[in-house]
Amino acid sequence: MDSKDKDHILSLKVMRLTRPSLFTGLSVGCDARDLPGDHLNAETRADIAVPPGLHNTGVGHLLLLPQSFGNIYLGETFSCCLCVHNDSNEIIRDVAIKAVLQMSNQRVPLLGDDEDEPLHQLQPSDTINEVIQHEVKDIGTHILVCAVSYQASSGEQQNFRKFFKFQVMKPLDVKTKFYNAECDEVYLEAGVQNITSGPLCLEKVELEPSPYFTVVSMNKISTDSNSLVFGGINTINTHDTRQYLYCLKPRPEARASPATLRHATAIGKLDIVWRTNMGDRGRLQTSQLQRMAPQYGDVRVTVERIPSVVQLERQFEVLLTITNICERSLDLHLAFLGGGGGSEWSGVSSQTVPTLSPGQYTSLTLSLLPLHTGLQTIAGVRLTDTFLKRTYDYENLAQVFITRDKVREKGEV
Amino acid sequence: MATNPFAQPLPSDSTNLVEDDGRSFFDQLSAQSEESEAVIQQHMSEALPVEAITSTQSLPFTTQPNPPHNELSMQPVSLPYNTHQPDPLMTQQPVHVSVTEDFSGTQEATMMSSMHNESSGDIEQPTLDVVPVLTTAPLQGSQTQNFEQDVDASNALSQQGKGATQFNIPLTPQYDSSATKDSIFNQTVSPETMNTLSSHGTGIPTQLTPVQSAMMMSMSTSMLVTNPSPNTNVDIEATTVKFQQASLDTCNERELQTVSHTSTAAKDTQLMPGSSPAGNTVSPTAPAQQKPLSSSAKPGSTQGSAQDSFKSKENESKFLKYFSNTKKTNPFESMTTQISGGGNDSAMINPVYMSPTDSFNISNAIPSPDSFLTPATEQDVFTASLLSSDADRRHDAWIPSESTRQALVAMTTSPPGTYFPEKELLTMPGIAVKEDFGDPVKNLVRTYLGEEAASKRKILTAASVTQDDRGLRQLIAAGCYHAAVNLTTQLLTVYGQGEGRAGHPSKHTAHSIQLWFTRIALLIKLRRFSLAEVECQYFGDLDAPDLYFEFYPELYGGRKGSMVPFGFRLLVAELPQHLGKHTQALDRITALLRTCDQIIKNLGVGLSEDGSSLEMTSNMRDDSLKLWRTRRQRVLYSVTNCAVSLKDFRLAGSLLERLIQEDPNAVAGLYSALGRMCLQLGDVTAAQDMFNQHLEHSPPPPQHDPVQGLLHSAYISIAQNAFKDASEILQQAHKINSNNGLVINNLAVCLMYTGRVSEAIKLMEGAIISQPERFLHEALVLNLATMYELESSNAHQKKLKLLSSIAQHKGDSFNVAALKLQPQ
């Protein structure tokens, strides 16, 4: 190696212990009637790297020590083996090994930090092995500093250091979308993208909700089964994204005060555990996810009841609730703008809603005549605040499926 | 690719620095480089020894002012460490060390990174997953102001609170103390590291500290706008880019080599017409060089015409020329002696294809499974067609492409000698290497141990065996694949398909195709994939008309089907996978699968394999169906292999599940493979399920081998990072069967991970000394060499000992790269 090392009678070697891989042998088969006869097959059978009684599946079973440093990602565990070897013919006393991981803004002692640690004594061509582990919590350049001190035969205290640099990269990219449903539920769609260089297995992606909410994970085929909706083999290839969906319901105590709930923007944290080659594990947690507070204005309209499937040209009814959520009384005027989508409102086109005091609500039953088949959006309700002359248009109240076929009764939400 | 798992240490002068300060080495973290590139920029460096800064070239990014978040991060986070060990220099100063030697560092890598440092000022700010609409999720506490602005902005965009907004979420590592107390993690901590880890654990704050916030900031994009990105960020990204380039470069180089290889081969073929020896104007119907095969196959023939024997004499002399370096025998004589003598391997391989047709008797008419070539002369087309047995038809059946089919129809319907297919329809293979292969083991021994040691190595070479199939088999059995390839070179030269003959028409026989198959198989075994690819390309998709028996009515009479053995097709289909062209491999393998399916379908509806109508007894049909179902299974295994190598675990998993349905004899083994595949992709739970399935499908206790189950538990322990448990489990297995190479190897690897390197080495060495033939395996040697490198400074000497053991016990096909000897 380099000349500097030769001055010391101890040598230090460091190897990163990534997980071992499985060695895959090459097997070539042929028929007994072919020219090489059984010799090639016999060689494959005798090969301890090929699982017996099976054609080569490409999945080996022989563990192979890592042959390169590989990549290391945030949240994974960095592990390496330090070896100090006595190259001389003398017994070396007072051998101490220290290892420190240096990052851009902190340092973590990994080995030999205790002052009262016993010092080693090394026989000729003997070796001290130390395995160190560290969970990587910082991105960017890391430098492993290893220092060895010992007492030379002359009684002189000697020491030397070595530096090993590596980069820690980000393994995952998380993007979220929030949907604030009218019924105070919040839906969170989290896209977890694998930005490592190989496939990985997301072992756990859980939402830890903030105190205002309870969470229902919607990523399993059914609530009581363990199988995910993502298919049998739980793996994400490089650059692939997987969408997780969560439904957050306000806790009863939070629901009691709509104002608090409206300002509850903290949703929770995503806790992600993944594994890669031979179960190498990593874990990360996102910061608190924030949604935007839903904007209702002064009045809020929710659909209380609507059939999900209706028959063409057969009138159906929609039950609306109009709530005053501001601090003053509201005088509202209801008008139809045309049914939007595939249906027309049927009924008095302009009517006055009874005065609503703050927090009060009223329910209205409105009729619609479906005119076009398909999945249609119910729209075209306009409320006018007669005092402020402010109008509220509702262009996406609900959706209904209009069909030509006869609809069985009670197909309601 | 030459990779080194070992951390290449920094060539540092730092030891000098340490001497003048005995207090702690770590007080002055510094780095030097030999070529005095910029090394460290330390801000607020008054307290630092001046000599630690040896920067001569300040890089643009290191001289930037400290990003604010660094200051922010300092107070709380330094606390645990400060109380732990007061060290004001290290905790308060972000130290940007720009040049140290990289872990992955081969020499080139180091050069790369230093080059990058010079140019990194020009490297663009990396685009960090920015989507225009995105806002940043707020950071804990400190950044609320910014966040509110963001929210306002997004509110303006939203409608009625229903607008879906995308957030880009910074990730932080798990910080609650339960993370370190996690059962899995705890289990795994080896006693040596326990102290450090637990002391470390107590120092971990349970809340997100500003350091992490700072880190999150550095990762969140919109923050980059308001705060200058930390210097390290630029560094990381740039370095990443650099490494990608480096790997690309090596790729390109490889690619280039292959290309140049191909182009030289092509050049050769262009050059050849001028320089080709006389007498090679081969017409497809009557090639001078192919004739001897059919004629010389009949020594002792009573019916042989005078003309024939004359010709064969003439050609014998030609043969002697080729084989002048061996004992002067006609290669085919040894063949006949083998037939009469019944050589060692003739029990398995009965070269009926070489037996004279005129000595036809009833015993020969019994379909021999080995009769892949049944030569016939024009005289006995009839007998030959009788000979073209059921087994032949079954094995040789193939469905030609439309153009090939037309050519074959034209061939059989036109009078002999009148139809000449287009040249494009012919395969014109040739050997693409000029030199014979040497013995790499011997060469290494010569280099490292001297001529004397090299002369002691005694192995078979192409010259020391008979120059025929038997010799070839002998070389293969002895593990001398290089020599065997050399022998195929000689034998193919006889067929006019030797070096430089690519692109020249030559006539195939079933035997020459078998030679090619053997050659390519051996090249692949020797991992000479590019050469195999070059030589295979002349065969195309193995569907040219001249690869069918019908193409040579004068030679094979009425025999039908393809001369290409099925194994050859698989080999050629799989080959691109070894060169990283997985898609091409998958395409080819899928095409094979399609043909197999079609053949099975044809047989199912009462047709012959290739879809023509043929009277077949139900036995014949069943035999054929059985054969083709087995072949289809082989193809499925091939696809699986390719999918695993591509790391397409979804595909591989679904194929393995399909094989579990289709190959009932291998169910247990397949579950085991599926389990190991799940571990490879990281799904430990699924792996455990599969291993349980394996147990269910294994035979009950008396016949049951407990070792397999222990191996499985050990894999699971490894996945849980519990190497200590894994090694204990494998010790148990080793006690049950101390002769299992797999257990020994896996145990040794686990011992390595628990820091017991010397024990691991002792175990491996013991196994290799006790049974060198069996345990001198490429993978075991690679592991042992890696252990040597880590354990001691005289790894080289120990590897040379291994080398001499290999020289003593192994043939020339041993992959000596496993020794990782440093070039001298």
C-alpha cells in the first residue's frame, strides 16, 4: 500500500459489512444425446453453488462476502469490521483502537470512546477484530476516522489514523396529496418513490395520526387480511412510486368543536420501514404532514342523501343540508343554474331559505330529472347571501350514476 | 469489474500531526491529499491548529458563508456530545472535508473525485424532486413563518378547501428511543458494539432536534431558495454524478471492447476472401471438405465405391496436415476404435451417428436416443429414412419460420443440385479467435511462483487427448474447458469453419453443430461471453434452412427436423443476459417458449410436432408430449433465471409460483428458492412463509434432512441482522453434517460478521485442505481471499498457497479471478 503505513508495525484494515449476497453459479445443461454427454450436467450436479434437484433458478444459496462498498442510504445501518494486525515479530502492548464518524456538523464516537477501556496486547501476526454499527441519521459526506495507538518495543507511544469517506444518499421520496371530504374526513394519498439504485421492499408504511384524528389504512385488500393491494411480491423497483391511501376521521372530541377542527392542519407522520438485499433494514419518519385548512366561507352545503344509481328520466331526490358557519345570521336565496352534467333540477327555481342563526342548519329536499346516462355530476346550485350580495356556486355536489336499466329501490348512499 | 470491498485508507500525513498533540487524535480532524488539492475549509477556525489547513486551492462551494441552519443546529445538538466529551472544535464547526480517499476507492475513483472537485463549481445545482406546485411541509418549530407563507400561497390556489395540494415531505430518521430499543436491532448487536451503541442510545434526543430540521431543510426544495444550500449538498450531488459517470465510462469501455471485437472479426471476414487457402470455393451441394465426413465414416465398408475410397484417402492427408502435432492417426479411426472398443463413456454416449450405414442391422434400427446424426449416402436414402427414428423426430422437431419453410420445401421438391438458396439464408459461422487459449492457472503460477512450480502442473491439454469427440469429453470431464475449446477449434477447422472462416459458406452436419454447441457452452462456462456472442451471431436465431436435416437430402435422406440441439437454442437465448442485455434475452427466451407451446399444442390436436400430419401411436405421442413439456419447463426456468438476474422479482416470483404448479418433483426446492428470492428483495416475512412451505413439502423425518431447515433459519437470522444467532444455527448444522460445503461457507461468512475472522479462516482452510477437489470452489475461494485481505498483511502469501493448491487439484477452467491477486 502506501509508504506511510510501512512505518508502523501494526496495520489497520476496514471492510464495510453490507449484507452478504447469494452467489449464483452458471449452469449449462444439455441432453444426454448431445456431444458433451452427461459431463456438463454432472459438473452442475457436483457444483455446491447450485441448489440440488432443481434447474438453475438464478437464486443461489451460497453466501458471498460483499465485494464492493455499495451505496448507503439515510436511515440504514452502517456496519463495518476493523482489523488491526501485528505485522512484526514482537508482542505489541497497549493497543487501543478508536473510531469516530464525522459528519458535516457532528461527530459520533463508535469505538473506543471510554477512557477506562482495557488496552489490548497483540501477539505476532495476531489480529484484533472489531465490528461497529451506526444508524445513519444524516445525509451527505461521512468520514470514518480510525485511530490506532500502541506502545512500540522501544517503549515509545505510537499512533496513526486512517480516514474513510463515504456519501449517504436519500433513499425515498415522499409526496402527499390531501383531500378534505365534506364530512370532515381527510384522505391522504402518499406516494413513496424508491430513489435507490435497486429494488426495495416497503415493510411498513404507517401513518401516525396527530391527536385530532384516527386513521384507517386503506392499503389492504380487506381490513382483516394481511395482503396488501400491491400484489403478491412486495417490491418496488428503482424510480417506481407506490401510492398509499389513508382515511383520517376526526376524533369525537375534535368533532365537537368545528372551529378547532378546521384549524387542525397537522395530520400526522409517516413512519416507513424498508428492507433491501438480504433484509438490510432502514427506517425513516417524515416530519409532521400539514394539510391546508378547508375553506368553507360563511356557509357550508353538504349532501346528506343521494341515490348512487338512478334510472334515466325517472325523477330522484337529493337531500341537502345548509349550515351557517359564520358569526352572524344568514338570509340565503337558493337558485338553480341548470343541473350541470346529465340532469335538470325540477322544482321552484328561486326560493328563499329560512334565516339561519350562527351554527344553525336547515335541510332541503330537491328533485332532479336525469337526462343523460353515465356517471354524472350534480351541480348548479347557487346560494346568494342577500345581505352581502355574495354568491356561492356549487358545481360539484355529488356524483350519481344514471342508467337506462331499471334500478332496484333503495340504492342509496 | 475489479471492485474492492475494503476501505482504501487515506494516504495521510496525519500521523505527523498527531505526534505534537498527545491529548486526543480527534481534536484535529484534517485531511491531506498528496497533490494538495483543496482539503479542508473550516469556518471560525481560530481555535484550530493552523497546520491542519493545507488548502491551496479554495473551491467555490467551500468558501460560501455558512448556511444559517448550521448555526441554528448547533446549540441543542452539541449538548449531548459536549457533556460527553468537551470538544469545542469538533462540535461547533461544520468541517467540510473535500478530499479524502473514497471508500469505494480504486485509484481511478480517487482521481475522478479529485477531478470533480476542480470542476464542481460548474456543476449545476441538482434538481431535487421539484414540482412547481409543490410546497414544503413545514419543519418542526423553527420554520413556521415560511410555512405560513406557503400555505397562504396555496390557499390562493385552492378552491373551497377541496383542492388537492402536493407536498414534498422531507424525511428524517426515526428518533424515538424505541428505535434503538427495537427488538430486532437489539438482538443483533454484537457484544463488542453493545457499549458504544447503548451509550449512544441514551444520547439520542427523543424529539426531532434542530440538526435534523436542518437536514430536512437541506433536503426540502423550497428552502433552497430562501437559504443557500449547505455546501455539503453540492458536494454530495456532484459526487454522485461523478460516480455515475465513472460507471458509465467503464460500461462504455466494455461496450467498446465488444464492438471492437466484433469489428475485428468482421474485418477478418472481409479480408479472408483474398487470403483464403485454395480449394475452398465450396459449393453448398458438394463441398470438398464435407465429403470426407460421409465417406470416411465408412472404413471397412463393403459397398463403398472406388471413387469414394479414393476421395477419402485424399482427404485423410488433408486431415493429417491439421493434426500433425498429434500422433498421426486419422481422427475417425479413433472414433471407430471407440465404437468397437466401447470406450468408457460410450455407455452414455453411443456415437451411432458415426457408424457406417451399410453395416446396418436390426439392432441399429432400434431407436437410439443418442443417434443425433444418421448419415446416409444417396444409395440408402430408404434405410436412412427408416433409421430416422421416432426419438430423432421427437428431439429434432422444430417449427421453422415461413421463409425457412419455403426454402426447405423448394429444396426437397426440386431435383437434387438445382436449388440454391439465397446466401442470406445460410449460416456461415467461423471461429473468432486467432490464438488458442492457454491455461490461466498455469500462467498465474508461472508469474507468482516461478517456472519450476509451473512445470509441475500436470493437466490435460488439447494435444494430450485424441482429436475427436471422445477426447473432447475427456477434457470436459477433467475440467479443462480451455483445452476443450481449443480442441473444438481444431475440429471445426476441419469443417471449414475455423478462424477467419466466418461469412464463408460451409456445409453443416449434425456433428459440426454439436461441436459448435459444445464450444459455445464451454465459452459461457468460462464466462467469455463477448466471444461467445460474436461466434453465435452467425447462427442468428438458429433457424436458417441449412440448419435443418431437409437441407441435405443427399446426406440425411428423408430425415426431418433441426440439427440444432435444444440446449444450444437455450444457450443462445440466454447469452445476452450475461452481457447485460436482459431484454434481448427475455425476447429470445419467450420466442422459444412460444415455439414449445405451439409444438405441445400441435401434439395435442393430433398433428406432429411441427404441425404436419403424421401417423403417431399414442405411445409416440405421449413420449413426445413428455419431452416437450420438460423442455418448456426448462425454458420457464430460463426466464426465471433471467428475471432474477434483472432483479425483476415480480416476474421471477410469479414464474416460480407457476413452476411450483408445473414441476411437482421440485416443489420443495422451488419454495426454498422462492424464500431466498424474498430475502434478496428484502421481504423477510414472506421468506419465512416460503421456508415453512418448504418444510411442509419435504419428506417426513426419517428421510428429512434437518440441515436444509437450519440453513433456512440461518438466512432469516441474517436478514434480521442477527449474525450471532445465524452462526450458532449453522454450527448446529455443521455438527450434523461436517462435510457440507454450503454449511461451511455460510458459517464462515456469518463468523466474519461477528468479528471472528480468524475462526472463519480456519474453518474454510480446514475444509479446503481436507477435500481440495470439492471445496476449491470459485465462491469459497473468493470468500477466503476476501477474509485473507481483511485479516492480515500477508494476504498475498496466503493466496499464493491457495493458488498452488488450485494448480495441483483443478483443471484449467478454474476462475482464478476469485483469488483477487494484485497484478505484479
